[in-house]
Amino acid sequence: MSNISAGHHPRTTSERVQAFLRALRYLLDVLRARPLFAVGYGIVVGVVVLAIFAPLIAPYPPETANPVDFLQPPSWRHLLGTDATGMDIFTRIIYAPRIDLTIAIAGTAISAIVGSLIGATVGYYQEVGGVPSFFSGFVMRSADVLQAFPVFVFAIALVAIFGQSLQSIIAAIAFLNIPIYLRLMRSQVMSIRRMRFVEASYVAGTPDRYIILRHVIPNSMAPVLAQLSVNIGWSVLLTAGLSFVGAGVVAPTPEWGSMIAMGFQNIITGQWWPSVFPGIALAVTVFGFALVGASIEVLADPARRRAMAGTMRQRRTKEA
Amino acid sequence: MAENSAAGTILNIEGLNVSYPVYETDPVRALRGIDLKVREGEIIGLVGESGSGKTTLARSIMQLISRPGRVDSGRIEYDGRDLATLGEEELRALRGNDIAMVIPNPRTELNPLVTVGMQIANVARYHLSLPRKEAKKMAMAMLEAVQIPDPTRRFKAYPHELSGGMAQRVVMAIALICSPRFIISDDATSGLDVTVQTQVLELLQDLVQQQGASMLFITRDIGITAHYCHQVAIIYAGEIVELASTQNFFDNPQHPYSVMLLSAFSHNPKLRGLWTKVVDAALEGAAESGCYFAARCVRASDKCRAEHPDMREMTDAHSVRCHHPVER
Amino acid sequence: MRVVRYIGKRMLFIGPQLFGIILVSFFLVKLIPGDPAVMMLGPLATEATLTELRNEMGLNLSLVEQFYIYIKNLVLHGDLGRSWQTTRPVTEDLFLRMPATLELITLGLILGLLIGVPLGVGAAYLKRGILAKFSDYYGLLAGALPDFWLALVLIFFFYTILGWVPPPLGRLDFFTIAPPTVTGALLIDSLLDGNWAALGSAAGHLILPVVTLGLISGGPILKMTQSTMDRMLESDYSRYEEMCGLPKSIIIRHALRNSLPSVVTIVSVLYGFLIGGAVLVEIVFSWGGAGQYAVQGVLNADINPVLGFVFFAAVLSLIIYLIVDLIYFAIDPRVRG
Amino acid sequence: MSVVLSVQNLVQHFPIAGSRSVVQAVNNVSFTVARGETLSLVGESGSGKTTVGRCILGLIDPTGGDISFHGEKIGKKHNVRSRGLRGKIQLVFQEPAESLDPRIRIGVTIGEPLRSLGEKREDRNKRVREIARRVGLSEDALYQYPAELSAGQQQRVGIARAIITDPELIVLDEPTSALDPTARAEIIDLLIRLQKELNTAYLFISHDLSTVRYLSHRVAVMYLGMIVEQGSAQDIFSRPRHPYSIGLLSSVLLPNPNLERRSEVSLQGEIPSPIDLPEGCYLASRCPFVEAECNARMPDADDIGGGHLVHCFKHRNVIDEEKATLDYFERFQEEAEKLLISGH
């Protein structure tokens, strides 16, 4: 049968521009086919922009207490009200991602890179036998031990050891997430290593380095990327949890978890806004990242991409 | 087509068009006007290469075209009733009971968690609404009919414990337990080794003829149809290009594509050179007007490229869709 | 029988794995800054009394010697040392607190299953329906909600405003007499004891925390059920069952049975996580569970409770993973080999 | 003709996890392949033919026996990847789509083997274009991704990648069975033409007998990890001696209803499991000529002239029974030629 996208591939710059435009239009069609993904990208971009331009947008200084108007309900002067120390909640909410997202993204990135590299090497040499496979066995057993730890308690212990600075929380989160990526990349690599095209390269004498970097890792990226954004969301939750227990970011630095903790006593006596609004902001951000992860999963998997293409096509014919 | 003799027509497909929407380009037309009649007790071989639409045809008869495909036009009349008008319940009563399917790679298409015997019994239980014990007895009888070695032990086996040949016999047992009147074999023996394939084909032919059923035998291997089918239909790019009784077809193949196919099987470079035109794969079947095979046909003329040929009856029980069929 | 040999092999592994966990956690937790002696005797204590207390607690020995003593006590007498905060043996504390956490998690996950599985199956079956849309949103949203925040919101609505629920202060009202502890799970103990007042009070206090955990864990369970059911309904054998004209209900039942292993896996992962992970909910409801006990241990450099909790949690996780493997054995003949 | 590859008493047993029993995949296989010659390993699934190929390529470490390339032993240490041998032995797969990295363009894939031979970039590109033309791929295809090509074209890329290092031996593991009849014929013509031009030795592994008939100089029939019969293609297809070879040949369905190859030797029952193989001849349980001797011990090779080896005690009786020793493939080709030439 005819192969659908016949015609040659872009080489001159004008062709590359056209290819780029076509990819852009495809992405717009995808976003129209799945509004959920559009929401996801919108949230993530929104939160990041708000955090960067917080100094320009925020009506009040983020960390100076103002006991005069403490616990004010939401009003025009204080959009989301003030907390027990009189600080404006709206200001602190848009400043918070600077801490929360930095910790989550840095921690997840480190764990993804370290975890994937170890996982890839362990996966590649697992079946080679001799010293390498003993080493991979040892790494896997220690990953099992790490994952048998109760995660939250372990996080608090790490923070207690390294101290409550930003770097130590990032280190704790990175250390906790490494086994996830290690295991994910190892299983991906072990399945791809058995693929025919890897065997063909092996037989042709291509060096291991080239096979890992050029064949094995690119073909295992999709699940890792999808896991990345889900993991960022999860790390934000963990950071907030640490602060809630008093083991994470120390007040008065604006951070969603500690803001919820500060508002904890007031909730029982009826002032709900110091705790509820930061929680909503946190949940929406994590929700956004989860959607981005879901979209990567769909776009990276050719079969589901074709299924979506079918629905987009029907929508386009209805419009035309 | 020769008027049907004593046996009535069990399946009659007229002008069937099926297409799959694809992003950015026009929908892929899988079937482009299929006309096919199958008489009772007749085994008709449908030969075509991948992408020719043979699996889509099988699924259209079962009214189970995989999403997002859809029927654009045409009628499928089974036992005098137009399948498109039947409700979901009526269709369900037909599938597996009156129209049965034999599938190619049984070990992935059988439920991994249910014993093989029960999977056969389930079909009988629901279609013939039999009590559990009765259905199991029937299933055991079916296992013996398909000559599975040591049927009592195999009854309790799971699909992953069976060899290719045995799994194929189980699938045949499932297809034939409700003594269907029409069987579709979708490339059923492609996964088997040569020696096992012959045993399975012999068995399939005997059982089908014992029950007086008719069968649509879909395959890529034209060799099989020469020995096991009454009629041969060649399908290319979604339409049937030649239809004849087996003896007529192999004695006097007339469509250039049929001859090209046969020359490919003969592995004779000189012969293939005569009937194959080296062409860029991209243009294959892309032509919308005129004969779809024109781009690859050694006998293509301007008339072929302009005017789409219709099926023409050359002699008794032999028709070809070509402006310049091969005369001998 | 193969199953017995399989379990035997797994039991063999439990020993070394547990030792590995204790080894790593011991040397890690010992790094936590803060001097227990000062914590116990307060800042005013003289240096002499402090050193004397430290020697008594064996803190002056090398870490390796301390580890040797710790392991000897654990293996020989099952003694996990003493917590300076509660001044009682850690084993006793944990036997008191762990059932509270387990009761909470078990009920929470059961609720999660009741939400996740039916919704997941429904969403997979009615592909285009609103149910599928709703479960997509719920799956992602539940994963995004911080559990301690959700607990606060629920308290605000159902206690502060509506007052339908008892105050979030522990597992029983002050004036209700607790039933004699048999299993440690209040609901069961009060039933065994026939103490209806305690049963009512315990149930009342359990509602909000269990609903919190149920709503949160419902997310991942729903997502896993829906995605696996989707795959199973699209699988070759489901299509073939459809081709054989089997009724829709049978096809779904078979697909569900094939999806069970992955649902069981996600539940076991959640259970292992929640043992340490439900501590925030415990704190909000001042539940007095094992997680809270461990967190207090870390924050106040009280080493033994932390180690004891890690040991208990590890044993429970390993038992859970063993149970999961047995369930796999029962469901999937391919695993039985 | 100088011997390129020689395999002596190759044995490969796979241990089954969690039990002491072993899968006896390859049992005492010996053969040689000369320069420019095609030896076909023919057999059903589970006959061990693919395992033999993988042992030669160093993808599996054989349990016993030795493999030598140009007289030099290759195995664990010194194999296809070591300096001297690199690129000398290449591989073509059955599933065209699986043999190409979906994320890399065709041109780069074809050129990759040269990378390990230290060729400079300009030479590599020039060589890639030349090889692409030789296997019938368009200049444009070099910039496309595997998913955009037909199965036939993908297989051409696999072959181009194999011949680019000018190997002396190519192991082809069922290269045609996944293709459509027309594409299959093209690939076979291509392989025959390339062998004439490059004088490369082929080890052709397949269960498709009609393809093997026209592609091979010599054929070895394998059953349950053992070569039961070995000889020139002409001998094997016209005068098969081993009951299994006859059973195999008689089950081939040629597209000509008049050519009914009914033979007295019909092999009943299922192939026994390779885990606990019987003492004597493995075919004993299914063979119509079986006798006490067959069950007692394994028959060793009988040379019946011209290198035609048979592992069977009763092969002389087999010939008396099997009157019609006509080569049906030859007959089919003659009739096909008569039929298809007329009316051209």
C-alpha cells in the first residue's frame, strides 16, 4: 500500500522551517484533541511565570510580619487574606514556587540523571556475567534496601542529618528518587538490549559506549520523561510534607507546606484561608505537572499517537 | 458468475467500501468495492499480500472493524439478512455460533488465565445455553475431534503450555463446537511449521466438509489454496481482481497481478523479469483513477491508467478485472 | 510442591534483606545530630553526670560495638532498646502504636479500592462516556492533593462547620473506656469485648482519616485499574472472545481477572508507602500512630524508636510483598510454571 | 574452494531456571561453508538452527564443540567483535522492522558498521551511497526513518548494512519469511546477485523450503538440534534419504493442484520436547521405518557419495519404499515456465 508520508526529509533551511511549522500545527491539533493537556501546560507555565515575576506582581513584601492586620479574611486589600503573623497570603503563595519548584525540579533532575546512568549501565552489563553482573546484582540489592525504607521517615532523617538548608532538602529528595529511575531505566535497557538492532550493532563490532549512548538510552527516554514530570509533582508534595512536620523549609521563608502548617491551629477556630489557599495552589501545580507527564506518555508512544490522530482527523473533517 | 447450482448462496457481499481516517491526509481506503458470493459447502481461498485488505474483509463480515475504521457503503448479506441492519444482540448470537473465526497466532489470542477446555466450553455454554457439565462434555468431544494428543490432560492445560500445533487445534475446536455454517480462517496456519500445517489443513478441510459448512480461507500463501480450496479469489489494494474455480485459475491465470504472484513463487528470475516492473514503492497503489495495479503492471496501457476496469466474466466460473487479460 | 519451594527461597532472602536494612539505617540514624544525654538531662546538667549517662547508654563505645550490642539484643531477646522520650522499651511502644497505624491504613486502602476499582472498570468499559472523563480528572487530581491538607479541609467542613464528626484529637473520646487490647485495632477489640460505646466512638474518630486516605489512595488505584483494564479489553484474547460472540459481561470479567495482578501490586506498594507515609495524617488527627512516634524520634534525636520503627516497617513490607507473590501464584498459572 | 567457516561437534544446552533439567537445543552439529557458497540450515521451530547461527555470531557462548573461521578458532575471547575479525561476519534478521533502530535515519544505520573499522566520515558517506544503490534503495531513502519504508525496503537496508564491511560470511536468520511473496522474490534475487558479485559465503537459516531450493548450493536438514541429512541441494530435494527429510519435503504445498506430492513417509504425532530427548534416534517415536536398533543408539553419519551424509540405519529401505524420487520443485518450475511464458 502507499506509504503515507512519502516525500523526502527536510535538509535546506526553508524545509526545516516548514517542518517546524508543521510540528507546531500538529501540537496545536493535539492540544485541541485533548484539552486536558492544554490545561496542564497552561498551569505549569503560569506557575513558573508568576514565581519569576513575583516581585512585580506581589502587593506586599513576602517575609515581613505585620501584626496589625493579622488573620484578615480575604478582601480587596488582601486578596486571599492574611495569616496569624499578618503576612499577605496571596504574596507568599506566588513566591512559594521559587522554593518548592526549585527543590522539586533540582532534586528530581539529579535523581533522574544519576539514577538513569547507573540504571543504564547496570541493565546493559547485567547479563554479561563475571564482575559486571556481580556489581549490578549488588546495586540492585542496595536499591531494594533503600526502597524498603519508610520513605517519609527516611526523608526527615536525611534532612535532620544534612541540616535544614535548601541544598540538604534537595539532596534528600534526589537520594530518595534515585531507586525509581534506576529501576525504570534498568528494565528499559534490559529489554532494549535484546532488541535485534542492538544485536546487529554488537555483531558489527560497534563499541559498547556508542551502543549505549546512540541506541539504548534514546529508545528508553520516553518512560523516563513521563516519570520525570510525575516525580516533580510528588517531590513538591514531599517538600510540603517535610515543612508541615517542621523538618523542611523553616518559616518565614514562603513555602506552601509551612504556610499550611502555620494555618493549622486557626482552622479549628474557623479561620480557614491561611491553610486552604496554599493547599489549593500546591494541588493545582502538582496537577499541572501530572498532566504534562500524561501528555508526554501519549505523544512518545507511536501507537497511542496514531489513535489520537484518528480522532483529530474526524474533528477536522467536521469543521472543514 | 455462473448461476448458483443447487446450493444456495450463504454469503453475498456487494460493493463493500471500508476506510480508515488518517491525520493530515485522505482516509486510507482499505476496501474499494468488494463483490463476493460464497455458496453453501464451498471453500473459497482469498489470496493477497499485506495491506490488500483481506483482514479488514474478515472483520467486516463479523461487523467488528477495528476503530477508527468505518463502512462507507455496500451490503453484506448473510443467509439472506443484511448484517448492517442487525442489532448488537442478534450479531452476538451469530458470532462464534453461526459465523466462526479461526485465528493465526492462538497462543496470544487465548485467555492466559482460563484452562483451554473451559474456553471451548464457554462458547457452547453461552450460544447453546447449556449447563456447565454438558458444555464441558461437548468440549471434550470436540478436543478428540480435532485429534489433540492426550485430550483429557490437555483439557486442563493453559494456553502457554501448548505447542503451536496444539493451540491451533484448540482454536479450531472453539470455532467448530457450535457447528457454524460459515467459517472464516484468517491466515490460520501461517504460524505453524510445515509438517504440522499439513496435518491441521487436512483436519480443517475434513471437519468443514463433514458439517457441510462453507469457508473463507484467507492467506498469503497461494500454494495452500491450490490443494484445499474449491475457488480462488485474488485481492489487490482493496478489490478482488480475479475469481475462478481452483483448476481454472491455476491452469489459466489471467490477471497480470496473479501471474506476477505465481512467478514470484516460482523463484525463476527469467520468469519474474517478464512479469515484474521495477517501480518506486511509494507510487504503489496510490493511483485513485484507473486500475490500481497500473503503476506496477507490465501490460499497463493508457486505457488502464484512465478507466477503472470492472469484473468481466471470461469463461464459466472465471472472471477478471482487467482491460488486457492474459490469453492463452 | 513448587509453591513451598518458592516461599522457602523467598524466606531465605528476608533474613539478609532485613540485616541490610538494619545495618544501613543504624549507621545512617546515628549521624542525626543532637546529644541524647543533653536532651534527657537538660542543658543545666554537669559534664560529669552527662558522661556518666552516656557511658550507661553505651554511647562511648565505637559505632561498630554499639551495632553489635544492638543486633545481639534484637536477635536474642527481641529487645529494640529503650526510648528516652517514653522511657519504655521501643518494642512495647511499637506494639501499642503500630496497630493504630495499620488499622487506619487498612481501612483507608479498602475505601481506596471501593472507589478506584469500580470507577476504573466502568471508565475502561464506557470509553467515551462522562465516567471515563470524570475518572481521568479524579485519577490525576487525587494524586495531586497533599493528604495533610485534605485532612484539614475535611476537618474544617465536617467538624468545625457541620459538627458531624468528633474533634480530631486521637482515637477515642476522653471519657470512653478503651476495650482490652487484643489485636490493638480498636474496632475489632471493642467488638470482641462487646463494648458498644467504644465501638461507636472509635468508628466516629476513624471516619475522617480513613476518608482522607481512601480519597488519596483511590487516585493511583483508579489510574492503574483503568489503564490495565484498557489494555486488557484491547488485548488479542478479549477481541477473540468478542469474535466468538461471548456476552460483554464475561469479557469484562475475564479482563478484570487479568488486571487483578497489577491492582494487587499498586495496593501493596501503597500499603508499604503508607506505613511511613501516613504520618502527616496521623499528626493532623493526633492519632498516636507508629509513624508519628518515629518522626518524634528523629526530631528529638531519640535513636532507638527510629530504628525500631524502620525494622517493624521493613518486616511488614517484606511480608506484604510475600503475600502479593502468593496472590500472583493463585491468579496466574504462568507464574506457577 | 577455501573453507570460510567450519563447525565441529557444536553442542548448546540451555539450563532451565529453577530446575536441574536442561533444554538440549543443539546436539553435535558439524558442517563447513566455503567461500561464495550458500549452505542452508533447514528445519522446523525448535530444531536449533537459529541457536547454531547465534553461536557462530558470538551472541551465545556454546556449551561444547568449536567454531573456526579461516582455520582460526572463534569463541569466548576471540569473536566477531575482536580486532582482526570485526566486520568479517555479519547478520541479517527475520523481522525487517525490528532490525533497524526506529529513531535513526537509514543512511546512518547502513554506515554504522564502518564506524568500528575507523573509516573517516567522507569515505563512510561515499560507501553508504554506493551500497544503497547496489541494493536498490533510492537516494531519498537514506534520509527517511525505518517506519516510512515498506518491509521489502527495510530488509534491503538490513542487507546493505551487512555487506558494507565486505564480509566473508553472512548469517541470514529467516530473512524472507516475514515478507510478502513479491517482496520475498526480490530479496532472493538480490541475495543471489550480491553473492555472485562479492563472492560472500551465506549461512541461510530458514523453514521455507521453496526459497531454500533455489538459493542454496548445499542443504543441511536439522531436527531437534541435530543434522539428520546433509548434501547438495540437488541431492536433498530430488533423492532425500532420511525419513524426516522426506516427511518435510512432502508437506510443502506448491501452487499447482496437479502436483500432489503424496508420499508413504508421513510423520504422525507431535515433535518430542527437547528437554528429555530419547536415547536412540530422535525420530524413532514418529518414524514408519523404526526398528529396535533405532531406539537403542544414535545412528552416525553414512556417506552415500558426493558428501551426501545421512544419519539413519534404515535409509536403504527408505529408498526402496520411496519410488517417486522426482524433484517436485524442478517439475513445478518447468510447468510454471511453460504456463507463464505463454501469453506474455
